[in-house]
Amino acid sequence: MKLLKIQKRFLNSSCNVKNVISEASEFCEPYENIPGPKPLPLLGNSWRFLPLIGNFQIQHIDKVSINLYKKYGKIVKMQGLLGRPDMIFLFDPDEIEKVFRKEDSMPLRPSMPSLNYYKHVLRKEFFGEQGGIIAVHGINWQKFRSKVNQIMLQPKSARLYSKVISQTAEEFVQRIKQLRNQDLEMPDGFLNEIHRWSLESLARIALDIRMGCLDANPPQDTQKLIDSINTFFINVPILELKIPFWRLFNTPTFVEYINALDCIKEICLKYIKQSMDNLDWQVEENQLSVMQKVLKRHKNVKLASILALDLFLVGVDTTSNAIASILYQLAINPEKQQILHQEIDKLLPNPNSELTLENLDQMSYLKACIKETMRLYPVVIGNGRETSIDSIIGGYHVPKGVQIIFQHYVISNQDVYFKKSNQFIPERWLLNQKNHHPFASLPFGFGKRMCLGKRFAELEIQTLLAKIIRNYKIEYHRDKLDYFIHPMYTPNGPLNLKFVNKM
């Protein structure tokens, strides 16, 4: 009972945090008592990711996380990952909410040491102090983010780009017609085609540039950029979780990773320069791309360039893999797809009906289908924070510098938080049935380091799905696909969806 009172005091920002922690420490379990897999001498827990002898597979971190939860409970300590601080896997939305509510003005998010090394050591001459929004912390992060938040996160910001988002979505709907074989199925490389749509859409939003990604014969830059982004995401967990030999010498994986980042930078800067050259300083701000707005407001070429670069780095695969997953779930749940067809057909009576923001605002079942897919299979299965002070988490004393990993995938697939959690039930997100824990599913994160592109991604996804469902009935007649983290959490295997024309 006394511990609950202390926790309430801890949530009160007017309390002296150090005094509260000191008072509570005698009622908490010591850090050493947090359960978790035991590290070995020298190898720590890194050996678990080694081939043959290890039982942790990077491409199946989802299954690793489930097993950790089942074996150890709601809080699990993972120590002894060479080159990384201790990690605590948190499977409790109440505790996750407490961590978020207590975060300070410059929250520490577990960063990618390899990307941090790339930005602040290998390519320091380019990035300098303006490292962007990824793998950056402290005052430099706060300065950068404060200059772009208003442009990126205001509710109306993404809506200003609804026209170009709609145009790019329409181009992809037409592309689907060209891709279908005689059985109306998509080719094995359909996910790559979705990547092309996502890249083209982002280029229009961020730069007001047509890259030509959806042309029958797109520029070589298109595929090089997509492949490099994929390589980046595939190699990140290998460099971060396996034994970090790259810190001692240039491993093949690290060289491939650096080459991919250099390629992304080179290609993006080419189009960023083109966008800057096209900037008309007399045009109203609402008619400019995201990067051009930042450039016009702050007169800082490096700031605008690095923002655009980070958007391309993390804004292509995430959005396209979400689309792939949602289409697949609609295809294998035809009764739910039929309800969605009814909603969209009512608002768009014929295939040529204009899709407006007012239409999208009324598509509650469409948004519910998106949220339900992101609950079942979030593209990014977790996020986290690093403790900046000694903290009390889950009844344990946790010292400063520990990385707290929020395992949203595991939480959002438990019946205690979502009834019949293994079933695709979009209705659970409708207002008259919405009764879940607000921190049990956070596909875009929460708080000051919430996904910067959230509003743009949501509008892109809603627009493309509405146009696809208005034109096609989606079917899937192959073997059921498992989900795989390679590089994002997405159906593993050829996405041979069948797109049948609607009458």
C-alpha cells in the first residue's frame, strides 16, 4: 500500500525525484533480482544470437520476445549483450505508461550505435552537430526537432499534401492493372512495387519531386535507393545484437551497411538539390514541400537536407510494409473486407468518385482495419527509452543508463488486453466498442519522440487503401504466410494477392 502511494508521488512532477526514489528503494526489489536469461562469462548473452549454438534468431525477435515473456514474466532483464548497455523488456502497459509519463524534455531513446557512428564519426564532416532525428539525443536533438515539429506534427500539416498523396495513390492503382498476370495475381516482387509507391509518395511530399518510381521503366536510382534502404534495415539488428566485431574492424556486414548508407545519402542529396533549385521563394508556404518549408523558415540548407535524408531513411519501408500487411489481412479475412467495401462504396458510389479529405474522415471502418492490423502485426514491434536517472519500474530499482524496451507486439497479442487477440476484429476500434488499454498498442510510439512522420504515413495509407478497395476485391489463394522481421515485420514470402475488378 505504501509503495502505491510512493509511485503516485513519483508521477507528480512537483516531487523531488531523488527523494522519492530514496524513500521507495527500501520497498523495491534490487536490480539484480529482475529475472532474465543468465549471461555466460566473456560471451554474456551475445552467444544466444550465434548460429548453431544460439536459440535467438534476429529475424524472429517476435518469437524470442514471446518466449521471454512466458518464461520470466512482465519484466525481463537482458544483460551481457556485448557492446550494449543492459536492456529490460517490459510487457506491462501500466508500467510503460508510467515510463512515458515521467519522461523529461529530452528523452533518451535507445539509439543505433552503428548509425550514430556513421553520422558522428565516419561522416561527421557532413552531419556535424545537426545529426537529424535518428540516433541523436540531448540538446542537438531538441534543437533539431523543435524546428521541424510544427511542420510535421500539426494535424493539418499532412492534409495540405492530400492532393499529391491522392495522385500518387491513383498511379499505383493503375500500376496494379499492369502488374496482374492472367490469373489477376500480383508477381512475386509485389512488395517491391509497394516500396516504389511509398518512395514516390514520399518524394512528392518531402521534396515536391517526381522520381518516376511508378513508371514502367523507372530510373536506376529508384531500385538502388530501395535496395539500400532494405540493406540498412536488414543489417541494423545484426550489428546491434550480435557480437559487435565491427567496432574492432570492418566486417563484411558493416562494410555493406556503410555502403548502403552512403548510397542513400548520395541519391537523396541529388534529389534534395533538385528540390532546392526549384524553390520559388515568393510562393506561399502551404504550396511548398516539407523540406522547402523548413528551408524557407530557417534559411538553413543543412537542416533541411538532413531532415529530408532521415525521412527517406525511415519513411519508405515502414509505410510500404504496413500496406502489404493490411492488404494481406483483408485478403485472408474476406468477411471484414466486405464490410469495408460497403463503407467505401457508400462514400464513393462509382470508381471515378473523387476521394476527398471529408470522405476519408468518415471512413471509420477503414481506419479500424488499419489499427487492427497494426495491433496484430506492428511494423516496428517495439520501441523504448533509456533511463536518464535511477528509476522504479515494475517494482524494481533500475539504475540510470538501462535501456527499457516496450514490447508492444507481445502485449497487443494478449487476451487480457484485447479479447480474442489472435483474431482480426477491426470492430474493436470503433467508438462504441473501444475499451482497451491506451498503452497496449502504440505502433507510432508516444510522447516527445513519437514518430515524426505519423500523420503523413496515416494519410498515405488511408488514401491508397481507399482507392484500392474502391477498385478491387482482394483475394489470396496460396499457402498462409508467416510473419518475418526482414527488415520490417511483414508477411514472409511472395505476396501473390489477386486483384479482381469490381463491377
